[in-house]
Amino acid sequence: QVKLVESGGGLVQAGDSLRLSCAASGGTVDTNNMAWFRQAPGKERAFIAVIGWRSSTTDYADSVKGRFTIVRDGAKNTVYLQMNSLKPEDTAVYYCACETPSNGRYYHYSDSRQYDYWGQGTQVTVSA
């Protein structure tokens, strides 16, 4: 059983930066694909970024490409989402997700159904 705990959210102004953390237990971030999603009020949960366990390959949603960076620290068993040049449209609850290799699912990594463990979420609010 993997447990994920996000932190680092808050209220910031447009143009500011934030770094979200996702601390994992019961599993390692080095051996699982890890991703960030976000959900704005009235909208579906949307893919933000992913980092692969095998090659550390990353991918991002077009809306955040060039502004957000996903990294992991195996020693701390933590995945981070560095968010720069924040915009009001980045306002959402941000969730960390873990895809274990043996979960038997075959959805695209940008599909939330591919992930079998989720954190509780952390709120990010960006004011204009």
C-alpha cells in the first residue's frame, strides 16, 4: 500500500513560484511512475506532469510546458513539482499520483485511470 502526502500549496500572486512536494511511503518513487494532476472547481481532474521510473523521462501538459518541472529525490522518496510564472488559471487542487508497475492497467499516462494511488491534494490559488 503506497501512501502519498502532498504539501507546499498556498495563495500566491500571478508570476510567483511554488514548489509542491509529494512524500511517498510504502513504495519508492524510484520504482514507480509518478505524476501530478490538478482539478479546478467544476472541471475534471487534468494531467500536469509525469516522470517515468525506468528512464526518468518526463512529459507535461501543453498548458504548463516551460513553466513547471517535475523531479524526484530517491533519497527522500519525494517527488516535486516546481511551478514558475504562475497564472490565475493554474488555480486548482493539485494531486500526486503513483502508478505501480504491476497494476495491470493500460491507459495512457495522462489518463488518471492509469494510477492506483493518490494523495489527498493540496490547494494552489493564484491571484491576478
